[in-house]
Amino acid sequence: MSPIVKAFFDTATNTVSYVVRDPQGASCAIVDSVLDFDHASGRTDTASADAVIAHVQAENLTVQWILETHVHADHLSAAPYLQEKLGGQIGIGNQITTVQDTFGKVFNEGTEFQRDGSQFDRLFGDGDSFHIGQLRADVMHTPGHTPACMTYVIGDAAFVGDTLFMPDFGTARCDFPGGSARDLFQSIQRILSLPDDTRIFVGHDYKAPGREEFAWETTVGAQKARNIHVGADRDESSFVEMRQARDATLGMPKLILPSLQVNMRAGHMPEPDEQGDVMLKLPVNKI
């Protein structure tokens, strides 16, 4: 089956969120939602999430799943807000516990922060499957960018998060804690083993040099033939060398510190303090 896919592009973070619909019914899933966050003021806004809500309501859709491909480091998730407004279960890969353990220490969260993934409704393992109405979805563990990255293969479409970008932009960085260029290469080979006509929907686009428009949909065949980092049968060793050298030149994402604290909690803010104020931490020299 071929799902109906509606994309929402957030220009502030270059993130693409998706509403994925059963073509034979009204059931849908939301993939990688965005909560707007102004870093300078610390203020949140729901404009991006509200656009998704408006679409779901206009189409009379029923949200069954709110899916995260991984713990994002470049934007905050709107999953709890969407769940409050639309329902559905929040799902992520079961290696979220590894990420929670790593960053629970970075942010000195203490014992009150649960590191068992219980903030999420469903933890997916490699090979798990679920349904969106009559539409089958299969889960692939595709680590490398982070230890918990998942690809959701929904009908003839694969939602790869940050693992792959458009062919002219390449692949994800692997220098965050727990990342691995070698793991990423192996994960990408799994994705590229899908049928060539499988539609690939990426988590971000940054408009590669020479391209005038943002884009987020490609195919397995196009990635195999033209991806500038892994296409044309590039071998693992040369990929790892390239990826590590490139990552060494990259700065940290602007929203990495607030994003990690919120997203490892399934999009929830940390608990308020005694005065009822929510605080995010700014660890020094930790990342």
C-alpha cells in the first residue's frame, strides 16, 4: 500500500514533519513534529504544530501514532501538545534508554529523571511492526547519527529521520555522544536494501549548493545512484574517513541543549521548580 503523505517544512530548523495517512481510511500518524522555540527569549510557540492540527482536523483524520525517529538535537518535539489535541500514542526506538542515560548524566538530572523510556507510550525494537488503520508499518533500527535512530517503513515509504538527506546533500553527522560513522554506514545499507522504488522521506533539508528549492522526497534507487556520500557503491572505510573528517568541521546545532533536555522526555519540559517555573540547564564544556 502507498500511504498519503503530507509534509510540513519548518524554515527555522529546516525540519520536515509528516502526516502519514492510510489511503483506505482516515487513520494517520505524525512523524517528527516541531515545537517552535526562540533560543534568545526561551519562549515556545505552537504555530508549526497548529498547522499540523489544522490539516488533521480539516481532513477529519484520526491520529493513531505520534512517532519520533530519534531524540532530535536541532528542534523541540511537539508530541505532548499534539497528543493533548489529537490523541494517539507517542512512539520511539527502545534505545532511547541509552540516550537518556547518556544525557541524564550530561544534564545532571538526578534520580528523579526516569531512564527507562517510560515517558513514551511505545518503545519499538528492530523488526517490530504496527498499523495505521489498514496500513502496515515496519520498524528498522538504524543507529549511527544517534544510538536510538529508527526508520519507519510504512507501506512503500520510508521515514529515515536524519540518517539520510537528499542525494545531493548526503548523510547525517555522527559526532554526537553515542554516534558512529561505521554504524551509520551499515544502517544506510539496510535502508538501501529496500526496493529501488521505495519512497524516502528525509527529516531535514538544507538546499545543497546549486539547488533552488527545498526538497524532502526521493527514492532508494536515487540514493543508491547519486547520494554524494554513499552512492555509487562507496565502500565503508572511505565513508567513515569522509564522515569523521567532515564532522570535525561542524559546529553544534543552535538548539541542541534545550532540544535534548525536552526530547529525551518525549517532548515534555522538565518539572517546574518550587515557584512553578520551568528551567532548562546550560551545562558548560559538556558537549
